[in-house]
Amino acid sequence: MLVVAHPTIGDVVCLAPLPGWIRSLWPKCSVTVLTSEVSASLARLWPGVDEVGVRPSGLLEQGQFVARLRSGRFDLVLPTYRQNTALRLARLGGVPALTVGYPTTPPGAWANEPYLDHEPETPGALERLFKGLGADTRSPGPWLRPPPASEAEADRRLGAGRWLAVMVGASHPAKQWPLERFRAVAAAATAGGYRCVFVGGPADAVTSREAAAEGSLVLAGEVDLLATAAILARCERLVTNDTGVMHLARAVGTPVVAVLGPTPAWHFTGLGPPDVILRGACPWACGGYEACRRECLAGVSVSEVVAALGLGGAVSA
């Protein structure tokens, strides 16, 4: 089976149990995964995956991919979202496709393709994706063990002490809690005996430095994805927006305090006690990032986050 996974980090983390579930349905099935170059390092750590590659992009790569499909190796292509390219290549390669998850193309665009839509009220991304397959959708718990080199880098970077990871960025401005509130949380955590390590990609480096309290360590943009996972595993908690790093923390077993804006809380699986999800009330019910007025984010105070960290004490919002 060929799985064309959504390219984002969070989705690849949430899809990690897929090879095991496929084998519970088809014990002799071999599983190949295609995803983005960034997320491929995570997919290679999925339990039970046989091969991981990068999704074809240019015409030459796509032609080579179709030729591979036509070789007869694959019996089924499983895109984890309805994406034009994956379905087109499966059709050209003569391999049946069964799409599950989000419809990212207009209704009816691929009317002849089997499609398992999600149920909006069903909690958990994995439940939505695989309920229709009859697969086991129970949360797998922590599953990601970073490679030894990444663990060694985390040890070298952090050393001893109580560490709190902080992720100030997000993929969309509507998902970003105000930076000054992250700064206040970092200050409270430092006063409470933590050292803060700010994680994320290169785009998060500047804002992380702006939010860092005295004594904090800013590693955003300085370490790769697997080293970030190892650093998260060394931390007692992660304070974060809705990001791929949030899912990465749960994959290594680090509890999360997540501030969610327009993202519905039921979208996730694997987030539960001892995790804390904070979301303010929103009277607008805007239903999307572009229309979001961010009142849901503004409704989450510094005091709530500090309390979720178990630091106590009154902190002004």
C-alpha cells in the first residue's frame, strides 16, 4: 500500500499508527509513505513503515512515479486527504485509490474516486480518518524515540535543570497567542524555577528572542526536527499555540499546555490528561482562520496558562 500523507508535521505525527493499523487489517501488507521532505524524517520513525520517500513535484519526478505505479508493486494508493496530484497520478498509474480525510478539492471534482469523508462531530483526527476502514483508532500514546545523535545533541544543548519548552509561532496569524503573553509566561516560569527553551523553525527565531526571559535558551531555527523532538522529550511541559510542535511533544510523551484559537479542540487525538487545552469564548463563530477576529485567543489569560503549569500565584493578563 502506498500512503500519500499530508505534508505538515502535525498530520504526519498524528498518522504514525497507520502502518500498524493497516497490518491489523492486512497482515502481509507492505507500507510505503510519501510526504514532504521536512516531515519525511518523522515518517521514517513510524512503527512498522517499510519505506519513506518525498512526494514527486516536477513533471519528471511525477512521470517516474507513474512508471513505478505501473510496475505492479502497489495494490492501493491511500491519500490521507483529497489532493488532485495524488489522485491523478494514481489514476495514470492504474492503481486504485481510496481517499480519506479532508476534502481539499471542490465537491464532485473526483466523483468517481472512493472517498471516506470525516464526521465533523467525531473527536480526533485519526478517528475521522480511519473509522471507515474499521481500523483501531485508540490513541497510541508516546511512540517517537529520537535517534541517539539527536538525543546527544539535546543533552549537549540543555544540560541539567528543569526545562519548559515554549513555541510562540504558528502556521497562521489567527492561531498565534499574543507575544507579550508568552513573554509574561516565560518570566513567571523562570521565577518559578524553570529554564525556558524556545523551539521552532527559522521563522520563529526573532519572535522567540523577543519573548525569551533572562536565562532562556533560544533554539528556534538552530536545530533540526529530530533534535527538536529530543529537546521536547527533556522538558517537563510545552507551552504552545496550535502547531506541529504541539503534536511532536505528545509523540515523545511531553505534556502540553496548548492555547487554541479558531482551531476546534476536537480536531486532535492524543491530547488529553495531563495535557491542558485552553480556548477562550468567541461570540462570532467565524468558522475559519481568515475571518477570525482572535477573540478566542484574547480570551485566554496569562494567569490561566501559569495556573495550568502549576506555578500558582496571580499574574495579570
